[in-house]
Amino acid sequence: MEYSNEFLMKLYEELLRCRLFEKKLVDTYALGKIPGHIHSGLGGEACYVGTLATRQQGDYFKNSHRCIAVANLLGVSLETAFSEIMAKRTGNAGGRGGVNHVSQLKYNMLGFSATLACDIGLAGGAAMRLQYDGIDNMAYTFYGDGTANRGPVHEAMNLAAVWKLPVLFVCDNNQFGISTHVSQGSSVPNPGADRAGAYGMPSEVADGTDVLAVYEAAKRLTDHIRAGKGPAVLECKNYRWRGHFEGDQTPYRDKAVTEEWMKKDSVAKMEKLLLDKKIIDQAAIDNMYQQIDDEMERAIAFAEASPAITPEEIYDNLYV
Ligand SMILES: Cc1ncc(C[n+]2csc(CCOP(=O)(O)OP(=O)(O)O)c2C)c(N)n1
Ligand SMILES: [Mg+2]
């Protein structure tokens, strides 16, 4: 595929934003500033960014608990995101949802459920409304390799295929569901893509450490979906760089394998491409790191200075 310099730079900036957000999340958590626990999306950024590079105004999105940085790409401000993460009133749910619920419907984000897989159908529902109203848009739904084995995923896939709904199912295969390796939970090597055939859907497996490879696969599948031919499955193969949650010492996996995978760094690959093509120089890259980091530091300072949610308020907006 031929790319304009502008497109490559946009992709790089989104990738870098995700990377630095996910790093900042880990560092801020280590400082004890985030209540609860976080699931770091480090290593999976290209899956989300490459896929979402095919998005159009009016599309719908169902994220997962993994790459929280995506919320910022879709429009949620860093101030709102970090406030929610740090349980502050200035967060999108007033601090009630926390890190797993950084989401705003005004950006067509459908939220997500901690009961994994039950929310896959939300994207199907959004797609059903688009189809019903004759609106030329689609929905994206992200889920993990472990979640891929749950029933609700398959029910959502079946109906989406029967009704030819405009949905892209994106399996972020980071090879682990907590401590269970994908080979121990799935009878097929590609738990996302290998199952698409059962529902008559096309699928692709992409190198999830290469943002352009993900984009190209996503582009082929979203062209199919946007042509009204029904849903599809994209599986991105990557590797979860950190534990399931911060503090997970990962005794169930080989450190040497993790280190090998961490060399397949999506951000470093894009930087090499941009430098080789002389689209950008090292000083400009350094400058981008600094600017994005400054933006995040300002957002964290805003969140820290914001009022915390109080115990009395946690039952507000509860209807039953
Ligand atoms: C229905 C359900 N079962 C179990 C859990 C506990 N749980 C939280 S994250 C997780 C692992 C999910 O693995 P995967 O789908 O591969 O996503 P990843 O965490 O790797 O991004 C599990 C089992 C849950 N939240 N919901
Ligand atoms: Mg996983």
C-alpha cells in the first residue's frame, strides 16, 4: 500500500500517544495514586491504533479493559480520563467507574462490562440501529483471546452474521487470559479468526506488533463491512508486555520469551520507518515525546487537584 507522509505521521502520533498513556498509567499506579488495579495495554497499542485508523465519523466503539489509552484517541480528554482513573468527580462517571470505565457516549463509545464478553453484543446493537436507520457507519468491538472462548461472543457473532450487521470483531490476542496461555484455552491457534468461518464471516490474522500490517488487514475487512456485506473478524497477534495487572509477577511465563516479544516494538518500528524515509528526524521525535508527556503531566495535576468522590455519593445515579 502507498501512504502519504501525513497518514504515516498521524498513525505514529496515535501510536505514541497510546504508548505514553499506558506507560504513564503504570508509573502513576506505582506512585499509589490510582485506587483499584490497572491492566496495562503496553504491547497491544498497534492492534487498537491500526484498526481504528479505518474509523469514520459516526462509527461506534466498544473497547476492552486492556488499552485504556484508546478513549483519548476517540475524544475523551486526558483530564477527564485521568480524573476517572483517579476516582475524582471530574471523571466521566464522576470517579465511580475508575480505570475500566473511561468512556463517553458523546464520542460513540459504548462502554464496557467487567463481565467479559457480555458487552460484545453492544456493538451488534449499535450496528443494528445503524442498519435499521440506513446510516452508512459501522461498529468496532475489541475483546481478548481469553474472552474469545466465551459464549456471548459467539451469540453476538452468529446474529451479526445472520443479519449482516456492520460490525468488526477485533480479537486482541496478547496470548494470555490472566495466567492461561492461549494454547491452553483454545483448541485452534487463532481464537478469533479461526472461528469466523463457523459464521460465514471473512477474517484476517495480522501481526499485532506492526501498525501498518494491522491497518491493511483492517482496511480490507472494513471495506467489506462498509459495502454492506456483513461482519468480519480481525485478530491481532501481539504479546502482553506486563502482568495481567500491575503486581502480577508472571511466574507462569518465561522471561526470555517476554523479552524477545518486547523487541517487536510497534513504536520503534514506526520510528525506524519515519526516520528511514526522512519524514521526521530524531529531534522532532524527542520533541513529540516531551509534548505528549507534558500534556499528560498537566492532566494528572488537574486530576490530583480535583475533588474526590465521597462515600455518600457512590449510590447517586443508582436507580434500583
Ligand atoms: C465473565 C468473566 N470471567 C472472568 C473474568 C475475570 N477476568 C478479568 S480479565 C480476564 C482475562 C481476560 O483475558 P483476555 O480476554 O485474553 O483479555 P486480556 O486481559 O488479555 O486483555 C479474566 C478471566 C471476568 N472479568 N469476566
Ligand atoms: Mg489476552
